[in-house]
Amino acid sequence: MSIRPQAGETRLVAPSRLSPWAWRGLLALLTLAWFGAFALKPMAFFGLGVNHFGVWFLDAFAILASNDAAARGLDPYAPNPLDIFHRPHVYSGWWLYLHPLGLTRAHTIAVGWTLGLAFLLSVLAFLRPRSARELAWYLAVLLASPILLALDRANNDLVVFLLLAAVVPCLMSQRSQWRHCAIVPVALAAGLKFYPAIAGLVLLAGTDRREIRLRLLLTIGLFLGVAWSIAPDFARLGQLVPRAEGIMSFGAANLLEAVGLTGRPGTLAGLGLAGAIVIVFLRTRIFDGWKISDQYQSAWLSFVLGAALLAGCFLTGTNFAYRWIFALWLAPFLWHAPRDPLTPARVRRLAGVTGGLLIAVLWCDTVVSAFISRFMGRVPADDLVAWADRIFLIEQPLTWAFFGCLLGFLAHFARGRVQAIFARD
């Protein structure tokens, strides 16, 4: 039972019959049941957009195959005969240090299961439902097909997720030394996959101006060292990185290319549109008077971390769906913000819309895949592909709307941080 608050009042919510640990246990049980069903019958999930290919942990296998190729004196950046699909290595050279650690293709299953279990444990420790509705909300995000896809392939974005999972706990520490340590996992993740450098935005969090400035200087120094280390790899990869296209992918370019903007002009147009969205949010001052309460600081910083990663990936290229794993960090804030009576109504509405759009973009491709799969064998394959392409194009304004909302929140965070850095002591 809840009482609708009047102006100046605090909403009262009757306590749940279950303890917080019971709700977390239920989340764990339902999650393990879903992923356990996938582990037993992965091919049955094809209609949900997860193409298992009949092989477990394809992406972990590719990285270990690159290490094996390098150990044999082969060029890992060339088509690799040791990989199932002959994929070249498309990441930084840091990944090629796995072979000296004794890891080979023979360890693919062990590596895949280790990554998957560590990821799920990290997520279950992070999500803490306290009611049936909050539980259902978290399940709607966690059980989405992109998460299944990441686990099925043991994609190395799981490694990035596990590294960056330490960032917010470090920033929330009472000790400044630990808060400065938040820089390290961001730098390591950036060295592995380049794009996590955008997560450095969250490192500007805090209330002590001198500490923020010092952390900024330390971050710049460490990032320069990482850039020096991986610059040759970054220049080499160029055309090697596979392009994500169609169902189970996302990116600003998907809509822009439909109107004839490709390559660099398309990227610049996307960044320009993003800049315009940011300006609109800053000019409308929708966030004026809003201050995050102490009890939601961790959820807010996790949201900023996930939003920065997703928005950065969205605006700079196309991405396979498994990168949506970072949306899990958005979930707690998008649950609590629309229900917090201390949050201005306009911010609550924006958070509610953002949450609704999140579920839509996570599940749209799953619904499309389920629809298309019902006609396989009865409709020519070329026609099915054409259907999928048309529906995928229709989805793109929805995706842009979601990322527009994220940019609004990120703009609010960044403005506050810039003001803190340049304010007089």
C-alpha cells in the first residue's frame, strides 16, 4: 500500500513481506533458471535472436586462437587459420599476453564459464530488488537476449564489465586513496578495447575540488601511457574491425546511413545531432534544483558509467548487441528516480521515459527475431531479410530517442563536474 504524497510530503511505502535478501535470492534463482535453460538448450533460443552456431564461447576462442597463432610465429592480425571462422585479431596487443600465462584454445570452455559466472555474480551483487515490481524490472533488463548473446560468446566485453565494476565502489570509498584507485580499472579497460576510455567521465565525481583536479591529472597521465602503448595496435586495426549490421546491433550510423550520410560525414552528423540534443537539455534547464540524495549516489554514478559507455559506442560506430550488458548499470537509477518524491517531477518523468525506452530497445530485436523465425522455411530467405531490414530501420528513431535521454543526464553530470573543476576554492 502506498500513499500519494502531497507537496512537501514524503511518500510512505508499506514494507515488503520478504526481506531484502529474500528478494535478492529470488532474483538469483530466476536468473540462474533462465541462463540454465539456455545452457541446456542453446539452439532453442535462436528465435530470440541468439545464434549459438553450435559452438560455445566463440569470441573467447578467437582471442585464444590469436594467442596460439602468435606463439607459432603467425601474424595474429591476419586471417587466422586456427580460428573457426578464420577471424584476425581485432583488439589491442595486450590480449596476446594470455599465451605466456599458459592459456590456449584448449582452455576455451574453462575461460568462458569463468567469465560468465563472474559476470553473473557481479550483476547479482549489484542489483538489489526490494519488491516484486523492482524484481520484474531487473529481470526485464537482465534476461534480455543481448545479455544471453554476450554470455554465449564469452565476449571480451565481459572482461571490460568486470574491470569497470570496481570503479563506482572505489569512488564511493571513504578513503581518498581508494577513490583515486578508480582510475586503474578504467585505464586497463581502455588498453584492452579502446572505447572504455569514455568511462573516464565518471572519475570526475566527488565533492572535494582539489581531489577531483588531482584525479583528473592522474587520469590524463595514465591515459597517455596507455595510449602510447596501444597506439600501434589502434593504427593497425583500421579495416580489420568487423562492422555490426542489422538485427542485434545498434549505432547512430544505422539511421544516418538510411538518409545517405555514410563514413566520416555520417559520424560528424551524428556527433552534431548529439551536440544539439545536449544544448537543448542545457538550455531548457530541466535539471535545475535537482540534487542526488546520498542513498542514491552509488546508483547515480553507476548510471553515469553505463550511460557514458553506451552513448560513446552509439555515437562513434555500430556495435553488436552484447555491448548492451552495460545497460545493467542503468537499471537501479532508472527504477528509483521516477519514484523518488525528492526528485523534481520533470526529472522523474524523464527517468521514467528513459526506463521505458531502455526496455524497448533491449527487446525490440528479440521480438523481430521471434516474428521472422516463424516464417522461416515458408517465406524465401531474401524476403525475410528484407522484412528484417525494414523493421530494423523503423526501430532507429526509438534508439535515438533513448540515447537522447541518456545524453541529457550525461550533460547534467558533465556540467556540474566542469563547474566543480574550475570553481574557485
